[in-house]
Amino acid sequence: MEISVEISYYALQNDYNTPVLEFLGKIDRQPGISIESGMMSTLITGEYNTVMTLLVHILEPLMEKYPSVFTLKIANACKSCQNQEN
């Protein structure tokens, strides 16, 4: 099942760019997913297990290193999923 995750990362420190760029750098190198970065959030699309495993491995180290808040929206009703069903 293909999913889309919209994720916003709020690094709670003065130099918030460093953790955000670290996050974007880590997700950008992953095979099997597509990434669309915007000003307020990033959209990650791919197979459920691939995306969720990626998030498990990336979020925990960032949260251990930086005070962080993440907001996520997860959907399986993405545009490409709808096209596959029709």
C-alpha cells in the first residue's frame, strides 16, 4: 500500500536550520520514496513499510540530539493511489 506522509519539523533551538537540514539530508538519500520539500512541510511518498521504517530510523536520533517537535499526517488516499484503483 502506498502512503503519503506530510511532516513538519520544529527544532526547538536558536539554530533551527542545522537539524532541519540534517533531517532533509537523511530522507533525501533513501531509495523507494519520493520527497517534495516545501517551506512549511515535506511530503514523503512510498510503500507503507518503506516510509514508516525510514521515519523510525531517522526521527529517534534527531530527537535524541535536538529538542524537537514533529507533526505528521499520514494518508493512503494519495493521488497516485487513486489512479491505480481506477
